[in-house]
Amino acid sequence: MSPLPDGGGGPRSTARVAWTECDRGGHFAAMEAPDLLLADSRDSYRTRRQPAVGSATAQMSRPGRWEHDG
């Protein structure tokens, strides 16, 4: 393996955000088990899209939050 040129490649992260093991599929999951891959991708993004409790986005998304009773 050859080294990266100076400044090439940018910073690398090895942080693992999620890990899912399936009973089928494999290296070519998109072709072997597309339904499992799609479901896992949707679940992953769904949990990341939810606003944090107490955040401005979470407060604004509550129904009736900005309605005036008078």
C-alpha cells in the first residue's frame, strides 16, 4: 500500500456509529438483500433526524405550540 500524498485524503475517522448484522446478504448487500439494506438505512437516518428533546426544533415542531388562545 502506498502512502497518501501530503494533505491528501483529509482526516479519517474510525468512529463506528451503528452496526447491524443480518442473517442474509453479504459483501454485495445491495444486490443480495436490498430490502434489508434499505430498511437498515431508513432506521439509521430516522433515529438521527429526530430533534433533541428541548431543542428549538423540537419545541417548534409540537402541534399548537405557537397558537394563541385569545
